[in-house]
Amino acid sequence: MQFHDFRDITHSEDYSKFKEILEPRVHHLGLHPLHDTLDYRKLAEEQLLQCKFMENISDLERQELFSKIKIKHYFSGQTIYQRNEECNELIFILRGTVQLGWHTELGRYIIHKFIPSGILLNIIYLISNSLFEHEFIAHEATVVAVIPKEVFLPILNNNSKMLYDIFRLVCQRNRLLDNDIYNQSTQSLRVQIARQLLYLYEYFSSQQNGIIKLSIKLSQENLADLLKTSRQSIRKEMQKFIDEGIIESKYNQINILDIDGLRNIL
């Protein structure tokens, strides 16, 4: 799991804590938002205040940052950033889901990760002054708060405590990236599928009549992309989950029937 927020995690397998360290360019295009722009601005301020680095900035710096926030809306399937595009801003996902991935030379889009609302993105790209490695696409109607580079970096450069908090965040993200590499290299595909389903359960699910329904529909090809394996391997392992009564899957809709059984696989 490569995208984390600003607090500590003690066990990377504890998906109830993943959101605690999880780490746009168009006008409003006919969406029907839950709130108007002023409400989204207020939501952005409230959620940013929960970030640890905000604890060490002055009232004046906070007012400057909040005054320059922009709210942007994206429709499902709309590209937010292209790969190799320059990063000039931070974005905070207020509503919706962003998917990261790449297009192959043959034109097929490979999904790398789904990022839920409540997550700050681009911090590493912005600090390192590097180009985007992924394509960022709105998986559904999505609203983000944008903090321009020319606003964020001067505040960071003049505040050593804030700089330390950001440095600590980058170290946490790097540590969890190492954890991802470890699990992909050493754990069975069964364990990797369970981890992925628990991640999706944590951020993209609802419960009806005791059945947990994932809000993101995934084909076997999607799961194979996420776990960097073949569709045939995914099909074989997913059938075991179905036979054991842990999940059910039909028309790319995955429902979790036994969440404890899924957790016990880890």
C-alpha cells in the first residue's frame, strides 16, 4: 500500500489503520455534488487540520494556505494527470475515488491502485520536483481540493517543524512501500488476494443484510493487474475463496461473506 497519510502505523496488516498513513485541471462538468463549493472548501479545511504537519504552522500560514485552496470536479473516467506530467500542486480527495495506472504500448490500461477519499496525494512528486509516474484518473465522480505549489513550498521552506513532519511522512511511505515489496515477493497469492480484498473492504464497501458489498467492481483481469500476476492464477485462487464461502463473485461484483475468514488468511 503506497499511499498514506500523516500518522503512525504499528502493523501494516492492520487495515483498520491504513487510512491513518495512506498518503486537476477542469471546471465543473455537470456533476451533482453532495455540497456546493463553499461546503467542499469547509470540508477541505476540516480534513487538512487533521494532518499532523498542520499542527506546526502559524495562524497566518494556515490562513494563507486555506485562502488559496481551489475545488475541482471530475467526471468518471476523466484524466486528472498524465504520466510524465509536471507536478505543480497537492490534491486532497474530498469525494470519490482516484485510480492510478499506466497505458501499455498496445493501449491497454493497467490499474495499479485505487485511492479513496480523505487522502492527500502528490507530496513526494512535489517535494522531489519529479514528473508523475502514473496516470491519475477519476474512477467515479470525484471532487478534490487543490493546494498550489507556490503556496505550499514557501510555507514548508520557512517552517522546520513542518519540514520534519513531511520528512517523517516520506519515510513512512517508503517503509510501507518496502512492506508491499516484501509481501509481493514472499507471500502466497492467496495471502496477497486477501490483503487486497481487505484494503478494498476498508475503503470501498457497504453492508447489506450481513453481506459486505465492494463498491468497486473488479474483473479477474483487474485483480491480476493489481497483484501483478496472471488471470489464470487469479481465477484459480478466487474459486477457492468462493468454495470456502469467504466471498461470492458474479459479473465483476465481489461480496465478502466471511470477513473473519478473510482476516484469518493473513
